[in-house]
Amino acid sequence: MAPTAPTNLTGTAASPTSVSLGWTGSTDNVGVSGYQVFRNGTSIGTTTTTSFSDTQATPSTTTTYSVAAFDVAGNQSTGNPTVNVTTPAAPDTTPPSKPVVSATAAATAVTLTWPQSTDNVGVTRYDIARGGTVVGTVPQPASGTVTFTDSGLAPSTAYSYVVTAFDAAGNSAASAAVPVTTLAGGGSGGTTLTAVADAKVDASTPSTNFGTVALKVDNSPDVRSYLRFDASGISGTVPLTGTARAVLQQIQAHLRAAQAAYGRGDFATYAREQAAAYRLIQQALGQH
């Protein structure tokens, strides 16, 4: 004779990969030898007690368990109970990919850019640290590269940045340290020089200084003319960008035109071209 079927079968997900089962024991005319446990119809083990732990469960999965009793003669109960158990998701322990960061320096600011990091679930944010101190946080954009600008820095100063990517579970991955040195100079107004002689004409006769708006010349046999500024206390170098090169070419063009005008005795054009060159120099130096 087969044992009676177990009753009151219960199941609890103890973890994403573990399910605990319990039931009320069966009876048999001779004696129950044990219980066989099934997961989705497949036997996964036996026990002589009225409990069993499945340690090979699958996370985020609903599984059907059943239990059958058997006796010494090998008779097995029928009409056995079932229970459905849903395991929780496994914790996310995978960090995002490390950001690969590049830096562009200005005099008082550094701009960092990097491609978006990837993650098995999703990147949520980036922390930007300068010298070990977090100076900003950037959320993961919907698309494109990620950018952060750190401003208010000192010119001609070395800094080091690390960008750390985070996901929702708190997993993180830090970039390699990115060293960068700000440019010389700085400030939105550029480098300011003090005019000590707005315009000067070197001549075989005594030199004469003139005003700031227009360059005037006398009828002396001038040798050359130039603008003078006080550059004391200013150090460092300024790279010649494409824009600066274009301005320099304009200044040279005005000076050549002035020289040609002087050679043909056209002093009005001479003065106008010199004044135009002077104004370009003022603008380039941040003086208005």
C-alpha cells in the first residue's frame, strides 16, 4: 500500500538561488521511508524529514515544486501537493566600464569629455574629482559624449582629475587619473598692457608722441613709427591660434598700407591705417 500524500506544502524564496520547502508528513501501513522533491516535474532530491532546501534555484523565476512520500517497498504517494515559488532578482554586482577621459585646458578652466560608460543594467551618474575631492556630478545623458567643465581655476597650474561611473546598485568604476595644466594668463578680459606711448614717430628730427584716437604726423623725414606698451611683470607665452593669426595679418596689412601711403606723401591715409592697426592691437589685448 502506498503512503498518503503529504499535505500543507509551503515554499519560501530564501534568496535569489535558494527555496525552502516544508510540509506535513505522510502515513503508511508499514512506515514512510522518505520524501522525494520535484522541481517542475524533475526530481531534485530526497529527504527523511518534512523539509527541503533547493539551493540551485534560478533568480527572477517562478518554479513549481511537489513532494511525494515513499515507503520501504518503494510505493509512492499519489495526488501529491504542489506550490509555486518566485525567486527575487539576483543583486547587481557588475560595475560599469571605466570612463576614458580627455581634457582640454584654458587659463582658468578645464573641460573633460568622455564616451558614455556601459553597464549590464545602466549607468546613472559620473562623479568628477579634482585632486581627490569631488567637484561635480553629471547624470548619464540620453546619448552622445559626456562633458564637464571645471572653472575658477588658477592659470599655469597642474591639476589631476578622476571620473567615476556609477550604476543604480552603487557599483562603480574609476577612470585613470588625467593630468592637465591650465594655460598662462587667464580671465575673460585677456592680458592687459598699459600704453606708455600711444604712438611714437622716430625721425631724424626729434621724436613726437601723439594721441590715442588718430595717429598724426608732421612733415619731418620720419624713419619709422610704432606703438609702445609697458609689459613689465607679464610672463609666460600665448599660443598663436587661428584667430590671433588672422588679427596679426590684419595689423600687418594696415601697417604696410600706412608705409606705402607715407612713401607717396598721403599723410591722411598714413594716419588712418596706423590708427586702424592700433585699434586692432588694443582689441587683441582686451583694451576697449
